[in-house]
Amino acid sequence: MKLNIVPAKTGVQWFKLGIRTFFKKPIALLGLFFMFMAAMSVLSLVPVLGNVLALALLPGATLGLMAATREASQSKFPMPKVLLSGFSAGRQQLKAMLVLGLLYAAGFLLVLAISATVDGGKFAHLYLFGGSMTTDTVLAGDFQGAVMLAMVLYMPLSLLFWHAPALVHWHGVSPVKSLFFSMVACVRNFWAFTVYSLVWLGAFLAMGMVVAIIAGLTGSPELVSGFIFPAAMVMAAMFFTSIYFTFQDCFLDDTGEAA
């Protein structure tokens, strides 16, 4: 397994491959994404423990979506069991994936703990225990500061785990080493990931503009509210489909081929 350095324009290619592959098997990939979201949502209904468990399972579940993308890119129809790929590849890899999940959960909880120093734990409490989010709470300066700090701190955590599940699953890399290699790959391919992020940001903003135009032309808030959620879910499914290609191009196997 070798690190591959790609040009900035590869970020656009990742975006295109994600959309192109999604439309090869749209029903399957969208269905698997909904199953992924539903499982995380159901777990999150249980205060604290459910949220922590969802965090711990997230790396393995994300690997399942990457495995589904890999099958779709080969013109195969990904079945629901592919979502469990990260947990069904043998005892050693199962243990490694669970360790990776615990590290992710610990890292995310640390982010919440640090954000609590800004707002006294209001944002962390809302995430872990749920509850209603009032306008006064959202507009409070300390709450907004905690959210912004959490977003900033989450960025390096995201880079550490971006490639880690795939490295553990397909290359047998240990959890700690996978975090190091993932961060190095993201940093060394900084411009490709920057372009990739900006293109996806532009795509989501464009979707929002389309929704705003529809709202203006129809004057129907009900129509817009009924359209925006499924449209956002389709966009999110396409985004998750594109993640596999960032891994594929960032790492080469020992023969020099894409991972």
C-alpha cells in the first residue's frame, strides 16, 4: 500500500465519479443510504448511550457505503448485507473496526467536551440528550461560539478518520496507523480535497437556490418543504458515494494500481 499524490483537478473527478456511479444503481445506493441514516437515527433516540453507540458504529457503517459504491462502480447491484462489510470480514478486522469506532466516539466526545467550555455544555447536552432547540438558544452568542468551535475541532478528527475504515478493511492496517495514514493522505492531497469540498459545497448551494426559485415561482411553502428533504437526501447519498473514489485515488496497492 502506497500513498498517491494527485493533482487538484482530481477533486472534480471525485465529484463526477460519485454522481456517475450513483446513477448506475440509484435505487440501491439511495436505499442503502436511507438504511444507514435510519439505523443512526434509531440509535440516537436513546439518550447518551444511543448517541455514543451510533458514533462508535459510524466508521464501520461508512465503510459499508464505500463497499456498496465499489460494487456499483463494477456494475454490480449492492445488497443490504454490504452495509455490514466492515463487521463481517473476520474476527481480526471486526476487532480493528470496533477499536476504530471507539476511537472515533472518544474523539467526538472530546470535541463536545471542549465546546462545553464556551457555552457551559448547552450544545453538548443538546447533542447527547436531545430536547427542543429554541430561537433564544440558537441565537445566543455562547451557543453559536460552541457550535463554531466544535466545527473547527471536528475538521482534524474528520481527516483522521476519512480513509481509516477503508485502510483497516481493505489493507489490514492497524487502527492507530490507519489514522496516521489517513491524515497524511488528506494533507498531502490538500488541494484535491479543497477542490472536492468546494465543488460539493457549490452543488449543495445550487440545490438551495433551485429550491428558493421554486418557492418564489409557486408561492407554496408546502411544496418546497416536501421537495427539499428528499432532494437533500439524494445529494447526501451522492456525496457519500463519492467518498470511495477519494480513497481509491489516494492509495495504491503494491503493484501500483489504485486501491
